[in-house]
Amino acid sequence: MTAQDALLSVRDLTLQIAGAGTVVVNGVSFEVNPGEIVGIVGESGSGKTLAARAVMGLVPPAIRRAAGSIRFEGQEVTSMAPKRLRALRGARIGMVFQEPMTSLNPSMLLGEQLDEGLALHRKLKPAERRALILDMLRRVGLGDPERALASYPHQFSGGMRQRIMLASVMLLQPALLVADEPTTALDAVVQRDVLELMVGLTREHRTAVLMISHDLGMVARYSDRVIVMCQGEIVEQGATQDLLAGPRHPYTRKLLAAMPLRGPSRSFPADETPIVAVRDLVVDYPGRRRLLRREEGKRALHGISLQVAPRQVVAVVGGSGSGKTTLGQAIAGLVRPTGGEILFDGQPITRSETGYWNYRLNCQMVFQDPYSSLDPRMTIGGLVGEPLRFVEGMGRARKAERVREVLGEVGLGEAFAGRYPHELSGGQRQRAAIARALVRRPKFVIADEPVSALDVTVRAQILELFAGLQARHGFSCLFISHDLGVVEQVADRVVVMSEGRIVEEGTRDQIFDAPKDPYTRRLLSAVPALENAPNGGVRLLWRLDGDKAAARPPAMAEAL
Amino acid sequence: MKKHLSFSAAIGGIIIGTLLVAACCGALWTPYDPLALSFRAKLAAPSGLHWLGTDEFGRDVLSRLMAGAATSAWISLLTVTVAVSLGTVIGVFSGYVRGWADRIIMAFNDALLAFPGILLALGLLAVVGANKYGIIVALGLAYTPSVARIMRGTVLSLRELEFVSASRVIGNSEAYTMARHIMPNCIAPLTVLATSMFGWTLLAESSLSFLGLGVPPPAPTWGNMLASSRPYIAQAVWLGIFPGLCISLTLLGINLLGDAIRDRLDPRMRGTR
């Protein structure tokens, strides 16, 4: 196919930071054919978002185009007058943004927002527009579109908002849809539903899709072709199947290798005292306080029971709102349970009990967001050394030595001790956070989504580090995650939670190979299983694809 | 230190440095006795003899400004110290413990906030008496509620961050967490607040003098000099201009210096090593 036939053709696009002259996108060329789904994969800083935004003329003011051309339907976009560019945006090229919580205007009724684009680009009567909008809302799975029109965005969940966003873009039947990390902010199950919807809708209207993502597995599932970007350059592009099966560029191989693979199975003696035993744990969050009464609270956990054996890694998985984080916080002593008990080393964890200090010293936590879990005013050395102030009989020199040792273990080295958190990258910060959790050599570590804020290759490094340290020091671990791929790699046992209850639990292999509960099956169907191919490539196997239980439930009860 | 930072810091430093030198100097030596009356030289324009002119009683304006600098600076400094320390303790405590204690403290605090600061100070001055220390106590207490409010807000948002949970998981007590992790992170808003409050006090002191409740005459402060210049504004414009200029320049200097201090204290602003 020649360049004339391509819907979008980008040639040697180079973008610079105005002033500094730093090249952020370097000589990028690619094409999108009508009706084709093309994925751009890369990590943060790879320039994937800028390259895609340039297509719509939406690069930030600080970025300047240094060279290259962008042709859309045979017209040069880069030299287009602003007025014509505006006519193109929305009408011919639509865009779905990453953050559904902020991409809809919170102060406008959905009806007005959806109508905006139509009124601007189409000559239709209000009644006709309304009919179109209602049709589209029904198509994206909203139960009561009439009512949705008179609602505000905050009345919908993130997944629903992304559907509405998609509806508003697809209403205009654009020729090209640019989707910038459309589902990164959503949890695995919702992510799959939204993507299926996006692919279905665009197929119906023969809309081409340029899908930007850091998630190679996700892109691979839905795209015809994949473009891999690294540090502003395209390192490899090709048909999805070929690229996965036979990656040529080392960076593509690295990305593929970073996809989680199942770790070895380990067995544990059944008779040991569990390091943590949770019995019938109930946690309620109090309702909002009104003038004279309290609103009804929300029960986050409905009687959870669970055990973690010494040296065992137990993963807790579930979507957002499943209560998995609350469970971790309750065990860490950050949330007071309403009922039930938590035993650590066989003893209750209440402050008055004799076992309290054993628990407090030996139960540590790694938090999700390395940007807020480290005090910005303390040095890394100070932060890592802080937990040692409770270790009795350890001299100043021994403590300094321990800090050095632990910084070395997490791969940071002594040089980092004098730095502040803001001077570190996300991955380095998470290493520091792990060092801080491990400096007292605890028996038990709670890891609350420790890698979900990180890039794929960094994620793989951190997981490897964590698994290595776990094997070396033998601490038990409660690993909380929504990402089943990650869980498959690290966990010995898996506990699946939904709406504050445990729906299924078992060994890792049981859960992944023979899931019983429909919710578990839906979770599993959202992540690929990998099979290594010889030359550094992989084969993606989609689990339970023909499975009825895994499919989206027909009734979209989520609306309103 | 970064370049853009050092420039404004230098200007602020020069202004405040000059003020402090003038204040120290004014306490020991002034060109004329700031209290000496001289009816022959009354309302004299600035000249070689009296650089900044003389007032309605023939007192040298420069000498009075120098002597007043010490009083004004001292009053402002102590007032800000009183307000910031009291307000911080109340605000941080209230924000960290929450619950009933917080609600009672804040209800009381909000009630006080409902009064204009100057009115509150007037009421307090009526009780403690109009003198230098009366003003400090009155203004200090009058400004405490706003500090408490802002500190409470800062603490409320800080304590939701994960590093506060992390500190609890380590086993740190509430008091230690508050002192080690929350207080240092409050420094930025606190410096901004303290510097602007310095300005408010300088102005409030003049307002109080204007209302006749400031430092009693004949002792000079910038505020009462400004206030007493009003009837003569048509004949002797320098009487109002020079104290006014001193007040505005000081505010400028303090603001510049305050920003520089805030940036210096924040490791994030020190650039990457």
C-alpha cells in the first residue's frame, strides 16, 4: 500500500523542546491505514504520547516540530491553518485520554457535553442529535441513557466515564481514533470490557485506531500492527504476530522479557504456626458526619479469614473497591478492625498485648506510590536508617553498616544515602522504600501494589529484586495487586477478593490453571499467559477466551 | 545557590540588613535626640541639617525613624513569634488528633476568626493596656487563629500521604511522627505565612497608633509617625512619605528574604546533585 492510500502518514517527525533544543521525538515515520488498529508501545519518556498528539496538533507549547511531515487523508496537518485543524479534530480524528476522572468536565451535564461536538461539526436538528446520542450511549452499555444525559460525570465510575468518553468521540464517526493509555487508570476486568467495546465500535464504523500504551500484552491483543518506541525513536515496527514471535531489536526483547512469567512452585509444611492469621476480620468505614447524626458507614471487609505461613508469599487480588488494600492496612495496624482478630506469630496485635512490639518490629510495609511514601525532607540514608531506632542493642556503627548493607542489597549503593527522594527515579525510590521495609530484617512484609506505579521494565527489575530478597531473607509476604501477571510471577498462594469478601483462594497453580469462581475467571481472562518462543519472542495465550462465565455480564448494572 | 534565587535573596538581604543596622544604630546613637523638641525648626523640609526634615514639634525625622525602627522591628518580630508558635502548636495538634478535640478547638478558632484581627487586638489592648508589650500580646493572639487554621489544613493534607502511614508502620509514636515527619513539611507554608504576617503587624501597629492605642507618644514607631503625619500632609509631605517608605521597603525585603529562606529549607529546591 502506498503513502497515498494510507489514512495517516507520518514521515521523519522530529520534535524538540523549544529553547533547550533537546530532541524528544527523533525521525519517527509510521502509517495508519483505514480501519487498522496500530499500537504504539513504549515506556515513560519514550515520546509515544507526543508523537501521537502531534497528529492532532496537540503538542504542548514548549514542544516545537523541528522536521517531518504528518499527512492525514492526503492533507498536510503541520501547515494547516488553525481553523481547519479545529474542523479536523473531533470530526475526523477523535481522542480518548488516559484519565477518565478528569477528561470529562465535572460541571457540565453529560447531555450538554456529548452534544457539544455534534452541534459543532454536524448540521443536525437538536432532536436528531439527541436521538444519535441516546443510541450511542445505549451502544456503549449504559443502562439508562435518558437519565445519563441529565447526570454529571461524578455520578459514574471510572470505567463508565471511559465508556461515555468513547461514546462522545465515536458519535462523530471519526476516521481515526487516538487512544492515549485509554485503560491504564482502570482495573483489569473493567479494562478488558472497555477495550473490547472500543475495538467493537471502531470496527463497526471502520475507524482506524492509534493506541498508545505501555502495556505490550494489551496492545498485542487488540492491534494489527505494533510500533515500539524507545527514547524518542521507533526501534521496531511490524505486524503484531511477527513482532511478538520474532523480535529483532534488543529493546523489544527486553520489553517482552519484562512480561511476567510464572515462577517455580514451592511447597510449605502444613504444621508450622502461621506468621499471620486473620480470623473473621470485619472493617467498617464510618459514614460522613452530619450535624446531628452520622450517615450510614460502609463495610469494607465482611469477615475475612486468611493465613500466611512462614516464608510464604500470599497474593491478594481484586479490582478496585474489593477491599484488598483495607485488608493490608488492617494487618499493618493502620486501620482499626470492627470485628474479628489478627494474630501475628500466634499473638494478637493490640497495643496492650505482650506480642505488640514483636509484631510492630517484624511487620513492615511497602507502599504503592514511591512518590508519597518517602518523606521529601529526609535523605535516603536517614529514611532507611529510621526504623533502626527501635532495634535495641545495636550501636551507631552497626546501624550505619546495616543501612549500607541494605542499600547495597536493593541495588542502590552507598552513594544514594545522602540524596533526597526527589533526586531519584520512581524505580530507585521504590528500591529505597523496599530497603526501608527490610532494614530491620522483618519476618513479614505487606506489599501494597508495589509495582503498579512503575514502567514495565522497571517493574520487572523490582519484582526480580523483591523475589530475590524474599528467597534470601525468607520473610513472608502479603502481596496486594490488581495485576494477575505480576501475581503469577511471585505468589505461592492466591486469594481473590471481590466486594469485601474472599471469593476464591488456593495455590497459585490451582487459581491460574483451574479457576472456579466466575469473578476469578473474568480476572484471568483479562491477562495473557505467556509461552516463550525460541528466539527471544513470546506467544500470548488468552485464557478462557471461549468461556461464557468470563464474558461480560449482559446487564450493565454499574450505571448510576 | 541558584542564580535567580540569589538575586532576590540578595536584594531582600540588603534591605533587611540596612534596617537592622539602622535599628541597632538607632538604639545607641542618632543624629539628633529623637525626643528633643525644637520649635524654631518645626516642619522643616529635608535639608543638609535635617536630612529627612523635621516634624510638627521640630524633632528630626531621620533620628525618629532610626529609633522607631528598633521598636517596630521588635514588636513585629515578637508578634509573629507569638502568633506562629501558638498557632502552629494548636493547628498541628488539632489536625493530627482530629475527633472531638479538633472540633472544639476549631469551633473556638473559627469564632475568633470571625472578628477582624484589628478589632480583636483592640479588645485585648483594652484589657492588657496600650504599651509595647500589650501590643505584642494583643496582635499575637489576634493572629493566632489564622495560623492555626492554615497549619491544621496543611497537616490534614500531609497526614493522608503514605509517608505518615509508613512512619506508623515502623513503630514511631504519634508525637514523633508529628515532630519528625509532619512539622518539617509544614515549613514552606509557615515561612510564607510568617513573612506576610510580619507585614500585617507593621501595618496593624500603625493602625493601632492611628487609633491612639499604639505605643504611647512621645516614643517613636513607624506607625505612630505615619499616623501623626496626617494633619500635616499638605504642608510637610515628607512626614508621611519616609515612614511609609520604610514600612513598604521592609515588607518587600521580608517577602524576598522569606521566599529565599523557604526555598533554601526545601531540599527539593536545591537542585539535583
